[in-house]
Amino acid sequence: MNAEYPTTTDAGISGQVDETRPDLSNANVREDLALTGRCALVHLPSGRTCLLPLRHPGPCDFHGPAEAADVVSASQ
């Protein structure tokens, strides 16, 4: 896990799971991007992240960390 890009929630500790995003407990989903409504699936070998909307049709469209950081900062 990369501390710079949090990917898991404390659901394991509290026992609560977000019903709208049960995938947040997966290490291959960037939590910060997922909370903005994005797919946020991380391609683990490359570290690139899908920036398409949640439950998008078709395959993921992976982008580099700088583009993902721009999306997160724009949503705040």
C-alpha cells in the first residue's frame, strides 16, 4: 500500500462498509478518487488509475498519478 494514495477504509476496524462503494475495501481502488465518483481502479503493475465515472461501460481508461491528483484537487 502506498501511504501517499490511500486505498482502503477503516471498514475492517469499524465493521461498516459503504453500501454505495463496497469496493473501497479493495487495495486496488484509490479511495480519494472513488469518493469523487470515479471508477478509481488502479492497474497495479503500472500504478495508473482509471478516471472514468463509476460503473462506466467498457474497459477502464488508465491515467498517470499526476492526472489523478489533478482530478482529486479539482473536486476539493
